[in-house]
Amino acid sequence: MKFTVSNLSSSVFFLLIFYAFVSPIHGSNRHAALFIFGDSFLDAGNNNYINTLQLFYQSNVLPYGGETYIHFPNSGDSLMGRLYRFIDFIARRPEYAKLAMGIYKRGARKFVLMNLPPLGCLPGTRIIDVEENGKCLQELSNLASLHNRVLHLLLLQLQNKLKGFRFALYDFHTDVTQMMNHPFKYGLEDGKSACCGSGRLRGEYSCGGKRGQKEYELCKKPNTYLFWDSYHLTESAYKSIADRMWGFSNTSYNIGPYTIRHFFQLP
């Protein structure tokens, strides 16, 4: 099937935007509350007790969590959305601004965000169009780039409009792209295939055998892969990115004057 924006609804994907907010607690100069709004890239809890499509949207089964320090199935938050919502998200910038302003009115002043990765270059999206033979879906990645540009502009507008509003935006898109194209530079061996899954590039979302397909493959050394499954990164990749997000370095991709470290040091 030839991939086009018009048939996005036939494909599965994950929620699009990641927000983390740091808010001061009224009456205290020493402590702050940290509020995290995210998807499966920024787990803030789990959805094990929510009325959802359990076998597809959750991942509290092995081998999820089996390669972590605790060697136990994770919390189950592997939230996935649908591609047909992507266009809606691109068009809903005013709603994001309204959300940020609402939290700002409750005392939040420091906002930490990540932009979108190259959505067309994940193992699960590379295999959507069989005619492209595993190449990135450029049309989908272009939409992610559009989102990222508008997101930055929105943050700049909020910064000019709201007194004390400060943001740290991490260029997750560029960082993941570099890791895909130059895996050895980051101590990895594979930047395109998934460690766990089936089919070409192990891009079929079958890891764990609980999503209608019991058979799946599991690589021997997950810490040498960028991608754990069709859409999510490995623990080693997350650790590497988290280190760069924390502060400025020669290999970090922070946009703007602030990093997460700054926000924990500034009043």
C-alpha cells in the first residue's frame, strides 16, 4: 500500500506531544512541585486500571522491563494513539496555548518540553509502505518537523506574553536522528531496527506476544540498539538522551537559554 496522508487512519502510532512542568509551591522558597504530562516516552504512571485496549496499549508483560535494572515487567504505560489524529494535533496549537496558560495561572513558571522525533523513521513506520523498502516515510516526518517549528514559535509567544514564563525545549528530533544515522558514535550498533518485534526491521508491533501475534523475535543485546520495539527506545538510549537533556554539552541539542538543570538551580 502506498503511504499518503489520506490513509493515515489505517496505521497505528503513539501520542504526539510531551510536557513536563515545574511549578513552585506557594509559601515555600525551598521546594517545588514537578508535574509531568506525557506519553510512553515520558511515563508518569500507568494505564493498567483504565478501561482501554489492554492487550494492545499496555506493556506490563515480559520482555518489557526484562532488560532493565529491576528485571520485571514495566508499569504498563505504553500509550499508543492513531495516526489519523496527527493532523488534528498540528491544527490545535491554540489548545496547547490554553493548556499552558491554565497551568501558568495556577503558579507554574518553568516549562520543560521535548519536540517530536522523526516520526516516519521509526521501525514501525518504516514498514508501512512496502514499496519504500524500509526507507523513512518522509511525508510523516515532514509533519513532525512542521509541528516542531510551530511548537517553538508558540513557546516564544507565551514567553513574551506571560510574565516569568520560562521554557526549556529539547530538540529530541535532532538527537534521535543523529543516533539513527550515527549509532556507533553513541555506543550503539543498530539505529534502525527494533530489538523486539517481528517482520522487517522487527517493526511489527508484536513484542510480548500479546497483541494478536504470539511469535516475535528478541535481540541478544538490547543495549546496543536504539529502538526497543516498533516505536520506543531502549533503556540505554533513554539514559544517553537524558544525560544530554540535563545540561549543555557538545553533544546536546537544547533549544533556547535554559536546560532542565537550570530550572532546578534557579529560584
